[in-house]
Amino acid sequence: MSMTDSTDGWDVLAQAGELARRGEAFALATVVWRQGPSSGKQGCRAIITGEGELRGWIGGACAEPAVIREARQALVEGTPRLLLLGSPEQFGAAVPEGMTVVPISCQSEGALQVYIEPVLPVPHLVVVGHSPMAHTLVALAGSLGWHARLVEHTELDVVTERSFVVVATQGHHDEESVEQALAARPAYVGLVGSRRRGASVLGYLADRGVAADELDRVQVPAGLDLGHVSHREIAVAILAELVRIRAARGVPPGPPEPGAAAAPDATETVDPVCGMTVEVDAPVVFEGHEYSFCCAGCRAEFLRDPGAYTKKESRC
């Protein structure tokens, strides 16, 4: 789904700041170069959400679906990319290394360069307890730019689906803290303590009716196994485990919230007229096969002589 409006570049940046403050994932697309004729201008900007909604303006009917598709993939991978949109014949071997060429050869000989930057929420760490290890863990996470805070066992209402929760209450309210944390379905729940202590806590919660699949989500003991280490080194081991989990997922921790990054749907095909990758939408059926198009121009061109394009496709 996409939605274009007359929002100018500065309004788009204001909206981007608001989305970032709310902790929502999005990509910011900016036109950095154009070759006329093209409706996109240098400095045009747009926000693309994980659901594929576009706010702003980066170009017309050919450019927009390509930018949305690449922006959603950038959100999944967490890496920026520079797109060169136009006919491959326009550029030949002159394309710089690392730039992605996307064909948009429909109604124009224009071209665009669009820089796409994914903006992902800062990780949210909640540490329950006030031990020296807990203070060290919060300080270390803060040095990475994470949003980290110490809370009491009575303050777990701050936990969301994106949170990493570490219970470090040292035997005081362990069971209550773990149960309340699990109720919020966070991305991670870890309990600081021995395996024996962990088995006791989880057994108590099982007797209270907490589902087995929920209890299986609790990491006991929390952190990478570094052997016999100090309290401060335990904090390092826990943070290392959280960094590894986040990096392996390649997306903000936790189940996706509305508007969060998600992998593009596997509903893409190739426009038989221009060769552009497009989403399947209101396809034309010809000889039992469905064909989708990037714009009305390609659709009309196909309908004028479908056989010409299907024969070309069969030769490929």
C-alpha cells in the first residue's frame, strides 16, 4: 500500500523525527540526482513504513513501487542502499560499484538516484533489581546508545514487545518479576542466577499455570557462558548475548509492531513490457497466465498486443 501527498522535504523530516520518537521503524528515501524528464526532483524525500506506506514524494508511478520495495528490504536487512532508477541502457558500464540499478523504462527516459536509509528503533533494555551487576549492565547498554533503565519488580508496566528484560533480583521477587515480564511478551526474558535457582523459579511458575511454551522463553542463566566470572563480567556476558540476538535477527528486537519492518510479501512478478519487478496487483489474464504492470502505460501497451510480449518471455 502506498500513499503520496504534497508533503515537502522539511515536513517529511518532521514526520521522521516523530516516528523515531515513537520508536517506529521506517526508511527515509531522498532523491540525490535526477536526469530529466522526471517528476522526482533533487531533494525530494519520502518516508516508507514497514507496511509499504509512502508519505512524501520521490517520483511517479514507475519510481514509487521500486523505492517502496527496496526500502522495505533495507528495513529487513538494516542497511542503507543507493538506487539508480532508469533504463540499464542509459548507464552501461558507468554504474559505480555498490549502486543498485532498478529498471524503470516505462514512459520516460528520465532517471533518478535515490538514497534509502533505514531508521530502526533503539533497543529497549529493562533490568529488574539494583545489584552492582544490574547497575553495570545498564551503564554498558547506555554506552551503546540503548534505552536502558533499572526498575523495581513493581514497575514492569514499562515492558513492551520490543523490550529485553533481565531479572536480577537475587532471590527477591524472582518469580513475580519473571511472570510479569512474560505477560508483556517481550523479545527476551533472562534470569540472573544458577540453573538450580532457575529450575526452582520456572517450576513454581508452572505450578501457577504459566504455559510451558512461555517458560521455555526464559533464558537461565542469562548471558553467554563465560565460566566463573565476576559480577561486572556477568553484565558483559549478558549484554554480549543481547547484542548477538539483535544482530542475528537483523531487525529491531521483538515481534513487529504496527508499522514495523517486515519482509516484503512474496507476491512480486516482472512487468513483461518494461522488465521492472512489481507487486502482483489487478493482473491481466492471458492464455491462462497472469501479468501485472508498473503503470497504466505498460498495461495498455501489453493489451494492444499481448502475444508480442508473451512470445518474448517464452524465448527468455
